[in-house]
Amino acid sequence: MQGNVSWQSPSNIALIKYWGKHGRQLPRNASISFTLSNCISTTEVEYDTGAGTFSVEFNFEGQRNDAFGSRIGKFLLSIVDKLPWIEQSAFKIASKNSFPHSSGIASSASAMSAMAMCLVDIDAQIQEMSYLDIPLASELSRLGSGSASRSVIPQLGVWGECHIEDASDDYAIPYADQVDPVFHTFHDDILIVSASEKSVSSSAGHQLMDQSVFAAARYALANDRLLALTSAMQTGDLDTFGSIVEDEALTLHGLMMCSEPSFALLEPNTLNLINAIRTYRSETNIPVYFTLDAGPNIHLLYPDSFSKQVSKWRDEVLIHFCENQRIITDQVGHGPKKLY
Ligand code: DP6
């Protein structure tokens, strides 16, 4: 079978973080994230499943990229147990991101989930299925990059076994229906403190958790926090939501700084922004909170009903702590979209 498919898929921002893994990309603790809407990857796959031998050609942002191509090739061959037709197929893949390459935004979640959606779509055509297997798409995304498992889920995804029925280490499940609708309206403005490449990759960070003296306590704490966070989200308790999300972001970076060897991804302006956010919140009572990814950039989280006040303050005050005054505005979104 020959054809073309194309999918867009978003990045996501974790509220309870995945940090530590084992086996075949399985999480040490459960995580939950907002699926975003503007930070997306668009991937097109031209395929010939009857080629007889496996080959991949990869274009990134309009240019042939053999380094990425060989990584994608390895990933594809690593999942032939899930999709056996891959082994005999020729692929021409083109991918691009809506956000600038060096914006400090992790692209693995959007890129791997867009790729996984294309593969599951091709598989559905081969099997003559009239629906897409979203748990399989999430599982394939996970095998590409753990956090990508959550990007195929609209609005709010949970990945990893926990108190939630049906939650799995293999794939993410939807959680948006269980929470107060205020959380469907959340904004995530990404305040770019630095767009430089990270000094330590997420993969290396996950590995350091294996030797961390805090490992057992961390994994237990993450699951306890997930329980407390989901209860707060069910009742629309914004104060509790914000305090757990901020503690969790600082814990992630605390773990990095306390690992062996230690590393720090926070920058002085990350802390300046955190202080500015806390001061503004205590002065105005506006529910605006921060979280962090594995990098120095602040993710500013707030409900849409406060967007007028928050965006004014953001553009007058916070922007001065951002590299080249750069801010990427985003919002909770609806997950992957098929283009053709
Ligand atoms: C801090 O999913 O990028 O963003 O599975 O090795 O590809 P790999 O790691 P990755 O780790 C993400 C870590 C995080 C937290 C999170 O998104 O849950």
C-alpha cells in the first residue's frame, strides 16, 4: 500500500512531572499535563508498505536532516513488534514546528505524537479499520518520548498507574471530563528566559534519578501530589491547584540540583519571574501560577477569565525578564488534528 498522511500534534505542559523511568520507557510515577494548542508539530509521511526493505528519508523544516532521520529510523525499527509492516516499508517524512526551533520549547512531545498519529492512521488503513486506536498512538508516542504519550489526549492527559481507574504505564488516558471546566480554559504563556540548548538532556536527567538518594521519596510524593491535585481540580480549588503545581515545578529543579553530578537549569531571571508572579498574586488575588519544564523558561498558568489583567501585567512587567522580550502565548487545546 502507498499513500500520504499528515497530522498536527501539540506539545504539553506537565503539572505533575514524569522524572525517572525504567524498562522500555516506563514511568517511575504517574504524571498529568495540559495539552497545548499553539505549540505544534506538523508531520507528513509518504509511505510504501510494499517496498520490501526498510528505508527513511527525513526532512526537518524544509531541509534534509540525516541526523534526525537516523534517530527516527531507529525509533521506527524499535516498534516493529507493534506495527510489523514497518520493517518492509519505505518512508519519506517531513516535519516542522509552529514554534521556533531554538525557542527552548521541547519539541519531542509534539514531534513524536505527530509521528505516532501518522503511523496509527496508516495502520488503520492497512487493517481497514474505521477508527483510530488512540491508546496505541499514545503508546507509540511514549516509546518515542515518554511525555509525548500525553500529547494525543485532548485538554488533560494522565499517564502512569495511580489512583485513577484505567490509568496505565503503557499509554495516557483522558482526564478533562473529571475536572471543573475552569481548567479547560487555562492559558499557558511561555516566558522565554533563555532559548539556548539545555546543558543536560531530559534523557540524561531521567537516568540520574536512578542513583538519586531522593528517588523513593520522590516517586511516592509525585503520586500523593497527583491525588491531591486531581481532587482540587475536581472541585475547582484554584489555590490548592496552584500551590501543588508550583511545589512540583520547584521539586523537579531541586532534584536536578541535588543529583550526582548536580546540574542547574534555572537562570537568575527564572527566579526573578517567580518572585514577580508571587508578589502580583498576593497583591491582586488573581489566580496566576507558574510551572517549569526541564529548562529555565517559565510557564505562566491562569484561567481565561483573568486574561485581560494578566496579559497587561505580563506585557508591562514580566516581558522585561524575557530574552529578547520573547513570550509564546498558548492555551489548553484539543489534541492532534488530521490534515490529510
Ligand atoms: C521535565 O519525555 O522529554 O518535561 O522519555 O527521555 O524522551 P524522554 O523524556 P521526556 O521528559 C520530559 C520531562 C519533563 C516532565 C514531563 O513532561 O512530564
